[in-house]
Amino acid sequence: MTASRVLVLNSGSSSVKYQLLDMADRSRLATGLVERIGEETSRLVHEPLTGPAAARGKREQVGPIADHEAALKAVAAELAADGTGLDSPELAAVGHRVVHGGTRFTRPTVIDDEVLAEIRNLIPLAPLHNPANVTGIEVARSLRADIPQVAVFDTAFHSTMPEHVARYAIDAGTAEAYSIRRYGFHGTSHAYVSRATAALLGRPVEDVNVIVLHLGNGASASAVRGGVCVETSMGMTPLEGLVMGTRSGDLDPAVVFHLARVGGLSVDEIDSLLNKKSGLLGMCGDNDMREVLRRAGEGDESARLAFEAYVHRLKKYIGAYAAVLGRVDAVAFTAGVGENAHQVREAALDGLAELGLALDLEANAARSPQPRLISADHARVAVAVVPTDEELEIATQTYALVTR
């Protein structure tokens, strides 16, 4: 029997998201979430997707889960109850989402002690994410030390950006000393969606130039030429770029100095303001685009302004990336807002006919979970809605690495 299953783990500071996939046919066997780890009200939701267990549906348990080790052991127990436990000989590898790979990790990497130490060393670049990623790796390695554990990095897909794109125009010595450069994030999503868009067009990925718009609570854009990222909106951190749910996106750096000198805010207070209290939330009090759209439709001025700021920034990046690519074959919308908010897609492309962009308004308004084209028949550039699948992308990269 050839082992073909991959367990994908996404470990957050107080949560673990997971999926078990069989790469023989790219099917999902189970999916789940452990949240509020370390609290009395920890919650595990497990959903088997195949076999007799699937007929019984989701299972949920609420109660204290002390730490990530206890969380992963609880996940292992749920999988074992389905007959797909971590001790199965069919499990080929565990794939871990790791947010920041710096310049050291530009492709999926089998984790050993040296690699784990390097991921720890990158914690200053991703202090909110990499520590939890490390914890998940350590626990998974302790549970299955005999199979490969693979790190798939959010930053890796963007490592192909030319140096003049990745560098900030600051003192070169300072940039080198503190690893200050543009790294980009959401890389697994951008990789998956750019390839899926080429497939939707029926063309080899090497022949397709696509602007990918990953619009969720966090949002990022990328310019992908022939399957290779040449530009992305997020930078050294996920704060740069588009207006997001709670992040400001692009900002005059002197705003930080002004808040410190005139407002008397500390560095930590400014960090919290720009990352957690800005974006849509800062402008109108809601970070859920559905609520912003509802309020704007009812005449709420702050919601209307927030929506217009969001769309304006998005439109600027579409235009900029059209210039970067020179030839654009497709614009692809993905993630929660990109896949579901037809108003955002319509507003973002409105007025861009000179760039070859035009929507079929009826197709744009229709809801579907499938990848689809929503551009008008006469449009020179295809517009696609492509549901992202970061877990499948992680599993694909993991399995390809351990079986080559």
C-alpha cells in the first residue's frame, strides 16, 4: 500500500485548523478546528467527509484543552474514531502552514532540527504567527517522528519578485542588518489561484499573466507572469497594501512619527491601531464586508466612505499591476470577499474598460461555489472568480516533496 494521505495543520496562537487529504485522488477525508486553546471553553469541531463516519455528520466537543499538545492529541483521537488516525500507514506526511520564511525558505522544506531552529529565528519578522507555527510543528513531530513533517511558507511564492521590487528605498546597511524588505503573504492562495485561473482558461500556466486579488479580512494582490510572482501588495509584514478588515494598508510612514510625537502613542499602541483598529473597522466600525454593504445600502455615510476607500485602493492596484505585467490575460478574485461580494467586483472594475476589463453583470451577480468566468464576451481580459484552496495547495506541495 502506498501512503498517500497528508494531514495539513495551520496552528494559530490559540487555534489549530486541520484537514486530512488523500492525494491519490485529491479528496478530503476530514476537516476540523480547535479554537480557544488554553481556555475553559475550548471547542473542537470535527467533520468526517468520507466513509460511514460522514453519515453521522459533524462532531463537537466543548471543554478545557490546555495547550497545543492536548489539541493535537484530541484531533488525533477524532481521526482515529473515523479509522483515519495519525498511526495509519497511509499517512505519508504532515504539512504545516508557516507564515514567514524570510529569504531562507523559498520552497516547501522537510523539517529537521536545523530547519526548526531557523523558523524560530524568523519569529521577529512574524511575532504573531511563527511562534504558534513552531509549536504545532513540535507537537506533530512528537506524535509522528517517523514520517516527514513539511513546512510550506506563506512568503515562498513571492520570493521570485525581482530584487528592485523586493527592496525598500532605505539605507542598504540598515535594511540588511534588520532583514527589511518586501516578503509578501497569502502565497499559497496566490499560487493556487493563479494556476487554477490558467486551467479555467484552458491554457498552460506558463502562458498566462494574471492579477490575483485575495480579498478576505486580510487582503492582498499579486501580479503573476507565467506562474511566477513578480509583484505583491503586502510587504515586510501583512500591513502594507490594500485596505483590509482591520488593517490600514498603504500609509505615509510619517503618520507613525506624528502619532508618537503629537499623539503621544507608544509603538505598541500604534501597532495595535494600524493592525487591529484600522481598515474598514476603523473607518466605519465594521470589518465584515457584508455589514458594510448593508449599511452603505441603507445610506450610512461612514460605511459608504469605507467601501469607496476599499474599492479605490483595489482599483489602483489593478491598474498598477496591469502596468507591471504589460499584458494581462485575467483578473482573478478569491477569498471570502472576493468570492462572495459581487458589489466589490463590480465597483473595482467599473471604469476600467480601457484596460480590457468588462463584466457580465448577470454572471457576476450569480452565486456559485465553482471556479467561473464573469467577464463579458467582448472583454479582452478574462475576469474569474476562483475559490481558493490553501489546504489543498499545502497538501500538494507537501506530497510532491516527499514522493519525488
